[in-house]
Amino acid sequence: MPTRPSQSLATFPNPSPGRDYVIRHECPEYTAVCPMTGQPDFGTIIVIYVPDRRCVELKSLKLYLWSFRDQGHFFEQATNQILEDLVRALRPRRMTVIGRFNVRGGIGTTVVARHEGPRRSARRRA
């Protein structure tokens, strides 16, 4: 059965929800196409987060990033969309998505998008 790209992100329960710890995923196979020229773009997507109740399942993350392959995306838009989709799926305490994109036209680009979740003390009072 062939694997196909998917925009669905699967999650699983955080095995240590009472502790703040950092998860880092480095995905060096990001590809998309330039929305202006149609030329291929390549890069590395780095996801760093402190989970709350959910963690992302790695195969679904790979298939999710694969879903960008044939779509036209500006680097800034793709990085922010990845952050928004992951925050929606996981509701992490904190998350940073870094897009390190290969040189195009002699210029390398890195985009950093951050999410700061609600403070834990505020959640306890609510």
C-alpha cells in the first residue's frame, strides 16, 4: 500500500504531562514550488515544542510536510501555516517552527514563527 501525502496530523497522549520538556523534530526533506516561478524549493523544517496533553505522531508529520510538495508557497506563509496547523492539533505550551530554506537567487532564507500558549498558572486559576 503506497504512502500518500496528507494534511491530517495524528497525535498521541503526552506520556509526561506534569513536566515541561522539549521535543525537537528536524525534517530535512521539505519541498514545495515557488508561487512566482513554479521552480522547486527545498528546505529543512524544525519543530520545537513543549507539549501539554498531546504530542505529534512522526509519520503523520512527515506526510503532512509532504503535502506541501506540489503546492506554491512563499517561505513565510509555509512556516506560519505549519505552526498554525500544529498548534491547532496539539495545543502545546510553547512552540517554534523554523524554516531553513535552501539558497534561491543567491539568497538563503530562514523564517522563525513562535507560539506562546497560555501560562500554566493562568490555566490553574481558570
